[in-house]
Amino acid sequence: MDDTDSSGGLGRFLTLADVADVLNISSRSAYALVRSGELPAIKVGGHGHWRIERSVLESFIEAKYEEARRSGLWRGSEFTDVVEPTFGAVGGFSEDTNPRPDR
């Protein structure tokens, strides 16, 4: 069974050095992600070398992109104080004169 694929010849499981290379971070930072539980990994071998499954790393990256997207939307919500129009007035809508208390 061939454990490599078309993505640079790396197999199903990645070392901390592989992860550090993919994420462009130090091996120490990759180790910290694993130790904190933020990046799930397993220990293998007699010396307990950490291995991260490629699909887990890809999911981690996707989650980080989503986190960044949501964070950007949160910080970029410059229109949170804008009064929303309410429908049903003669002209089709009117400004809400009694904005919701959560604003």
C-alpha cells in the first residue's frame, strides 16, 4: 500500500516538522498547538513521536479561515448603529423610531 499522495509526497500522517512547514511556523509553535489540544494529534512509536493526520490539519486550516472570516465580520460591522427600516408604512417602509433594545 502506498501511503503517499499527490501533495508533495507526504503521507497520511505528518510530523510536527511537516506541520510547521505547511503552516509556516516554528516546530515549537506546532508542538504548542498539539499540546494545547487545538490541533489533535496522536503519539506513535517507542519514543512517543507526535503525528497529525493530514485531513485533521486541513480541517484545522479551514476552521482558522472561518474564524478569521467571522472575526473580520465582527470587527467590520461598522453599521451596527444604523437604524433599520420597518415595513408597512405608506411609502413601503419607514425608519424605525423605536429601535430594538439590543442595539
